Amino acid sequence: LVSAGDAVTDQFGRNIKYLRVSITDRCNLKCFYCMPHGAPAVQHRDILRYEEIARIVRIAASLGITKVRITGGEPLVRKDCVQLIKMIREIPEIDTIAMTTNGILLPEYLSELVQAGLNAVNISLDTLQRQRFRAITGCDGIPDWKALLRCCVQAGITTKTNTVLLAENREEWAEIAALAQEFPICVRFIEQMPLGQGIMDEQHTAQAVLEQLRGRWSDLRPAETQDCSAPARYYTSGKLMGAVGVIAPMTHRFCRSCDRVRLTSTGQLKPCLSYATHVDVRARLRGGASDEEIQELLRQSIYQKPANHCFGMQTDDAERQTMNRIGG
């Protein structure tokens, strides 16, 4: 086995502890800002096998990675996803395993996922309205959000929702935030990033959503404790069981405290979401590289993590793939 090294830092001294792992580019929804119709699918042979993912996570853990988030596409459309959670849970250094999901298949797998070792779940929730759900996702079958959130809370896992700030859901922001009044969860609002067909609208910012929410909860205030390494800034009210959060990559860069890197479903390690820059870990794995060689590859890639994202800038190396291909 590869020996543990010192906790890895990038060239700016940021301690990288968090690895986001996309396990598929496929999804059972077609949200226009993430996976528009006509987006080509990755070939099955190019997707990392679970054993390959577990090996990369184990090596990353030797460099100080302690948190892993499983993403897609939609991770639960990939067969035997629960087995991957079990494999990662066997890695002693990993203390948190989270998943980002659209929630469609979560009721079917929630109990197994928790038993396998899942600690936390982020649920994409862009609307509470059936017709608007179809307009955003291109699909029917909106989940029973309250029943789903209730099940997650009862399962004892940390539960958050993610709402992308769109023209289509602007009138619902306060109504969505009110879920934190009924459940002890974090309801988060995210500025849309200019990836794929995503376009940032100056009317749909973190500041705009906070102004709307303060119209409903006049005592909304910054939470007393904040995780400085997390992108979200949280707010509480005496009327909320949980909290609301805003993630503002466009209007309030949080790059200085960024502690994450991303592994795409095809095995490309991306130090930053916004750049096309990556290292091909899959090629080295399948080419017979040792654990020590993969460890050094990860270390060097992490060290090259840029100081800031390049959203809103004109640069030749900006990422141009759709979000589902990146594992955003």
C-alpha cells in the first residue's frame, strides 16, 4: 500500500481536504443549465470502474483528503452505487462521504446508502411547482420534496438542498427557503455559473435572494459559526429550524479558501472547476502506474491549483464542457 505523506497543499498554501468524484455523466433529468438535450454521452469504456475510483480515493486519502462527495450526472442512475460507498467507507482516513443527487431515486436507495456509510446528502431542488419542474428539467415526475426531506432527516444524515438562481424560479425563492422553517436542514441558493449553457444574470445573485428572504424573515442574520473553507455563507432566523445559505462564485469569490479538487467520471483530475486544465489519472492507472506514481501525480496536480477561477474572464483554457461532464 502507498504510505501516507504530509497533508497536501497547493502552491498558495491551501490545505486540500475535499475530493468530489463524478461517477457518471448520465442523468434521469435534463436540466437546461447542466445537461441540455443533445449533449453527447461518454462511452462506457471510458468511465472509471468502482475499483479504480476506490484506488484513487485511497491514494488521495494518503495525501490528506478526508471528505469525498459522490456526484454525476446523477450518481444513483449508475448500477451498484451503494457498493462504491461501502468501498470508500473502508478507507480509514475518509471521515465524510456525501452525495449530490436530484432526489428522484433517493427514496429507493436511502436506507442502503446510510447503512453503507453515507454521512450527508445535497438534493438539487430548483422548484416546488410541477409545471416549472418540467420546464427546467425537461421531465415529469417531481419528487414529493417534503416527504423526501423528512426521510433524510429521520435517517440522521446531514441534509442540504441546492437551488440554482434562475429567472424561472425567482418568485419561489422565499417559498423554497421556507423548507428550513419546517425541517432542520440547510437550504442553499447558488449563483448560476457560465459553464455549458449556464449564463449568469445580474438579477439572480446572492444579494438578490437575500433581499427577497429578508422580506419574509426580517431577523435573518449571518450564522454565528461559519465553515471558512466552505463556499456557502449561512443565515439564520428565530423562525427557522434550519438555515439558508448562499453560494456566490460570481459576485463573491471564495477561491482563497477553496479546499477541493474534482475527479471526473472519465478519470480526469481537475484542480479547478472553471478551467479545462486536468491530469489524466485514468491513463496512468490503466497504463500500470504504481500507487506511489499515482500519489505523486495527484500531489503535483493539486500543487498547480490556480489562485482563482476564471469565470467572467476571456481565457483560452476556460472549461467549455457541460456541467454533467465535469461533475460540477
